[in-house]
Amino acid sequence: MLAIVCPGQGSQKPGFLSPWLELPGLRDRLEWLSQAADVDLLTHGTVSDEATIKDTAVAQPLIVGAALLVLPALFGADTQTHPTLTPALDGVGVAAGHSVGEIAAAAAAGVLSTPDAMGFVRVRGAGMAQASAVTPTGMSAVMGGDPQQVADTLARHGLTPANMNGAGQVVAAGTMEQLAALTDDPPAKTRVIPLSVAGAFHTHHMEPAITELTTFAVGLEPHDSSIPLISNRDGEVVTGGQEVLDRLVAQVGRPVRWDLCMDRLVELGVTAMIELPPSGTLVGLAKRGMKGVQTLALRTPDDLEAARDLIEQHA
């Protein structure tokens, strides 16, 4: 069984979309995605610097747009003639996305149209950026250590375990003062790594963004998923369109349980996983948490042949 997964915020890197625009039709498609998101993804994916694409209002549409840009190239859709085409995921058994990547996964599975997905992520990114501006907040990855001791240390510092990523990684979220205290007083046998995000996502700090998303989502018409989707909330399989949309809205203020998503992928019998751009993070977690599953990080067009071979072998 083949899984397609989409990464979350912090995975973006300056210029990462430049190689993809050499493929026929993808520049036009990126311009169309930019219009749908009302964000200049062409500039931000090619020449904008690291500080610019760290901005939540930029990073989130850029990450979702990147996944939806590359899908047609992977599945052979004709973007040269039809730049707005989003292909069916022929042969894919299951899809999932980490945090904002879950929007890309939902669009790929047909729950949201591509324009609706880009509008949704625009509102999400802008709302979360505004919420982050109220109080200086951030996130840090805690690598290794005893799980209970990590949990106790985060609680002592008033931090939220916002991402439970499995493979010995927990992402802590809170105020910058709380994160500084964690750096000075970490759990035993851990590394604390500040992340390139601009807020305490998936915590109570994001409540204002949920209100805006709830209002926006009322105007959307979700469809049932064409393939099973694994939910960040609890690792459950979800296919009903309205339930997927409701979970996407609530996800902003809830912890991401990627550990449970990986457990579910293994339980379903996934044998191979392709991570869409900006890729690498989820493949890294899978190599530690999904032993025996073949993985491929789709970084540039040079990876397309290997990705198609993986689809042929495991679809």
C-alpha cells in the first residue's frame, strides 16, 4: 500500500520551488495557485529569503501550494494545457498531512477544491500570524529523553506538547520566556532545537484563528474523500467531507498526533511512503518510526522517476 504525505510549517527553504518551474506548465500552475491564495507564491518559492518565508501568513500558503503544484507532475496530469488540473491519486491507498499539510492532503483527496484549499490556508495563515502577534510565542523540538520526564518538564515550564511526532520527538509550544526556560533547564538526555515558526501553534494561543476559520468554513462545500485520510487529531481514518473540514478547523488549537498517524499507517499495511515538497521532515520521522516502510522525499524533479517507480511497485 502506498501513502502520500504532506509536510508542515518549518519545512520550507529559500528557493525550493525553483527546480520545479523548469517543468512544462508548472509556472502557470503556480501563478494560478498564487491567485487562489492571494499570495505571491512564485516570488516566495524562488527568491524570497528565509526570514520572509518564515512569516506564517506566507509559509502556510507556500507549503500547501507546493504540494498541490507538484501533484500533477507526479501523476502525469497535463498542466501545460490545463494548469488548474488537480489529478486523482490513482493507486494511492491513503493520505495524511502534518499540521498545515493536512489541508494539502485533503485537497489531494478531493475533500476541498484546490481554490477552496488555498483560500482556507490563506485565512488560516493570516489568522495564526495575527494570533501570534498578540504575545511573542514559538516552538522548540525536544529530541530524545524519557517520555514521562519530557512531559513533566514541559508541564513544569507551562509549555504545551503541541506536536507528538513519534520517533523520540516532541515539539513544545509556548511563550518565548517559557521556551528559554526549557533551553536552560531541559529534560535529561535531550536536545532542544528552536523551530523556524513564528508562534505557539496548536495551543490555546491560536483561539482567535479558529474563530476566523470557522466563519470561512461555513461557505465551503466539502466532498467525501476519494481515499482514506489519517487525521492529526487521533490517527483515525476519516473520509466524510464535513468531518474532515471540521477537524481541519479545530486542528489549529489542538496538538498534532503524528505519532498516532504513523502508527495507523503501519497498521493499515502501508509499504511505501512519498512525501511531497517541501519534503524531508516526515521521511526522517518515518525512517525511525515506521521501520521497514520504503520512503522517498520528493525534493526536485530529479526524484520523479524514483517516485513513479515506487508508485508502480506499491500502488
